[in-house]
Amino acid sequence: IMLRFEQDYPEARVVKLEQNYRSTQAILDLANALVRHNTGRKDKNLWCDQGKGVLPRVFSAADGRDEAHFVVGMMKRLHEQGRSFQDMVVLYRTNAQSRLLEETLNSRGVPYDIVGGLRFYERKEIKDVLAYLRLLANPADSISLRRVLDFTEGVGETSIQRLESFARVRGVPAFSALGLASEAGVRGKAAEKMQALKAWMEPLMQRVESERIGVTELLVEVLSQSGYRSALQTEAEVKVESQARLENLEEFLNVTGEFDQGAGDEESPLQAFLGQVSLISDQDTYQEAVDRVTLMTVHTAKGLEFPVVFLAGLEEETFPHLRALEEGDSGMEEERRLCYVGITRAREQLFLSWARSREMRGIRLPRRISRFLKEVPEKLLDAPDLALGSGRYLDDEGPAIGSGRWRGASGPERPAFSRPPRVQAARGEAARSRVAEIGAVRAGPRAEREAEVAGRFPVGTPVTHKVFGQGTVQGVERDLVTVLFDSGKQRTLKQDFLQTSSPSTQARPKECGDRIRHPRWGNGVVKAVDSQNVTVIFPGITVTMSHEEARRG
């Protein structure tokens, strides 16, 4: 409409509002250069009177976790220099990208808020599939079963209440009663759905009991057998939010893939995985600080501004999104406008990052740098690796920058990342300084973390793990701690999942109100204690066990 306006009203006077009151000129120059590649727009050139400012900085990460560590490390450095966390925002194209950032922020003790969305493990689809997995690990988990039935099409609240009432009268877990749904007074489609749920879950439960099955394999089976993913795929054709949920499920498969890769010889990988997720979720919900970093999608950020912006995941098929690549020119122009929005959210400092590879279901796949970074002149960016011709920026057309075999544009306005730059002596020294600074941001926290772990977990320290119980530290390497547990098994684990405990605490008998985790029954609360036994309430069942068995929980 705007493009036709001058044709429809030739006498109209066009006034371009080009002065910007938010960003520095360095940020505006980058935004102008990028959006200039869109043809379906009125030409304008943003300017400001706030000075040049610092160039937007580009960081090339080895993988997604490396990118997250850079972002959080730079945030902590800026915070130490006097910036408040609330001055900083991380923007990304899709909600699924927040997971690695959240985990890294949690592990580094940086408080954060997600605007316009939920934390990764609070999202409906993640809670839904976790309910399936918890039910597989503990068939007596009535809370997880209720969640599964709640989102099962054709099963209503009345049918669920009848099933639960029937199970209580019979004195059996609700899951066991699914096959007797008709006897419980459940009729029609609801009864069929309940019986079908038991029919496909029971064989998986038997496999979990008898085999050492990987969590990813279980999750793929759950998504297939339940029809959960296929239902979302059907909805995604008409609902954008369903596509986002599918992306979150794919990211959750990355979580299980990472876990399976690092898993030891646990008798129950599923129990160990659920214990790890529970710890991460607990960290998510405990944050008292008011000064927090903000995380949000670029879409959500429209109309907002922050002194410091981190724009993450600038890779082909991520930003621009795969859908835009399939939609052709119109989709690409919309993605470019969205990237322009992300860039212009920054008032003073802008960091742009991308990863050369990412984990997909436990497999490392190469990624290509976003065309949006390649479309802008390199002089508009602070890209120290590029200036040194280090070859760390890879193009989709083949050789690395600095390889001498790069095919790119030429001339003073050549796009960034399109050909090896000529490194002048002065520029080379400045670039080396920037590389050293980035190296410090990446290495500094790592060295700090290693020293912290070694100090917190010296050899011989008694520790507690939520799944494996009590143990003693045998050694420390980087942020990994090797522990010999009281069960006789030795494990090497991330320090985030261990807590120190004194020998007296380890040996302390259970008391009423204590919480324990049992490898079969899951999480429970001690109800009664006598000289010989401990009675514990688990979801859907009460169990009496010896003091020794309870102490291991």
C-alpha cells in the first residue's frame, strides 16, 4: 500500500523520518546496509546525532554450547565493568534456541527472565513428553498419568475421575486400571483411548525394567506411538505456535541426545535423565535477584530497546528461518526486516553470534553462516577472526576465509565474509587484541570454573547425587567430578548435579517429612519411621522399606 501511495497520489509530499533517537551510528550503518538488500521498500537512511559508537562485534562459535558460553561470559564481564544485567537482552529467532542459553545462565549463576514465553522446561510440550517418560520410569506416578490423560483427545475429566476412584477402591495404581476402564464406568472413545495407552506403554515399561535402553530411543518411540508429534505436524500447517512446539520437541531430542552421549553405565538411564532434568527445573524456579538478563524472540522485541543486545543463532535455516528459504523472495525480505528489527533494538552495544556446528539428536552437524552477515560490508563489523584471516568463518560455497581459494566480491565495499581481507599492520594488531579479549572471555570463566570445582570438591569429599545417592569424590578434571558411590559404582558427573555433605549427614536416619528419591517409585515423602522401617508416600502408592534402602534414596 505504501509503495503504491505516490502513484495513487502524485501530488502528495513524502517526508522521510530518518533521524533515529535510539541507536549509535555504527549500529544504524549496519542496519541500513542490511535492509538495503530488500527491493520492496522505500529507500531511507537512518542517522543519529549520538556519535559513532563501537562497531557491532561478530563471534563465531564452535557449537551452540560454545556460543552460549561466549554470550554469558561477555555478560558477566560487562556486569563486572558496571553494567546492570537488566541492560542486556539476548534475541533469537525461535523459542527453541533458548534452551542452551538458559542452562548456561543457570550454571553460571546469572539471573534471567524470558519475555513473551516460558522457560524451556515449563513449556507445555516439554511437560507433556516428560509426563510420558516419568510414567515409563514409574507406572505408579498418578500425577504424570493424569497429565497424559488430560491432553489425550476423547478423554474427559469425568472419565479420569471414574478411573482414579476405581483404582483407589481396588488398591492398584491408576495405570494398572487402564485396561479395566470399562469396569470403572468409562465408556465409548474414552475407554478405547485408555486401553490403547496401556497397550503401547506397557511393553515400553517392560523394556525399561529389563534393558538398558537409551533415553532418545525411548522418546522417539513415545512421540511415534502416542501420535503426539504427528498431531502437532498436522496443526503446524495452519498454526504457527504448533510449528514452534515442534521445534521445541526437536530441541528436547537434542537434550536427550547429549545425555545419551555422556551417559555412563547406569542401570536406568531414564531415571538418571529424569533426575538431571529435575535438578535443572529446580534451578529455573529459584531466582530471587531483581537485576536480571532478558531473553526473548526478535518478534517479541519489536518496539523495545536495550543498551546491550546479543543477537544469537545467525545461521542459514535458523535466521533466515527454513520456512523463509522455502517461501522465496517475499519470505526472505520479511526475514531481513526481522533481522533489521533485532539490530536496531541495540542502543550502545551489539553482539552478533553464530555456530559452525550444532548438535542434532546427538549428532554434530555443520552450519552455514547467515547470508545477513555476508550481505553487509566488513568495515561495518568488528570481526577479529575475519580480520586475522584465520579461516574460522566458513561459507556455503566451500573454502574458508584466508585459505587463498575464496570466491567473493572485490572492491572497497565488498561484503563481510565474502573474501580474505587485506590485513594492514595496525589493523592486525587491533584484531589480535580483540581475539585475545574474546579468548579471555571464553577461557576466563572456564579457568574460574575449574578452580572453583577443584576447591569445592577436593578428593575425599562426601557428596550427594539426587539419583545415585551418597558417595565420595575420587578426582576432579575440568568441571567433571569422579565419585565412588556407596552402591559400589563409580561415575563421572558434572559438578552442577552434586552437593557436598558431611559424613554425619550421610549417616543420619530418615525423619518424618524428609524427601527421598527411589529408583523405582520416584520422588516421595517420609510419612512414618520406627526402629526397623521407614514408610514413604510416593505418587499413587505408599511403601514401607528398610532404613538402609531409604538412606540410599
